[in-house]
Amino acid sequence: MSAVTIYGVCAVTFMMVMYALERRGPTFVLAFALGCVLSSIYGFLSGAWPFGVVELVWSGVALRRFASAGRP
């Protein structure tokens, strides 16, 4: 198993765990955004650039949700 694959497994696992914990608070939404960025990096490193682009978009969505957290 290559280092890129191990990195990808860790990044995607972190992202999914943070997604599952999002309801616990805005900190987990921010952590999910970080997980999306890490997964995006994996996508680009592995040559799956469409995956990398989609994960960057998801990180933007999560950051926007984090920024609006706590607002009515």
C-alpha cells in the first residue's frame, strides 16, 4: 500500500467521522471542512482531479455553514 493511499484512507475516514459528529456543534462543521480539504489533496495527489474539485466545493459549503452557525 502506497503512502498516498494510506494518507487517503486517513483523510477520508477523518472527514466522514467529522460529518457524523456535525450535530454536536460548529467545531465539528469546521473539522469537516478541514477533512474535505485533506480529501481534496488526496484526490489531486492520486490523479483523481474530479474528486479533488468536488471535495474543495464541499469544503466551501462547510465553511459557509460554519460561518453562519449560531446566526438565526
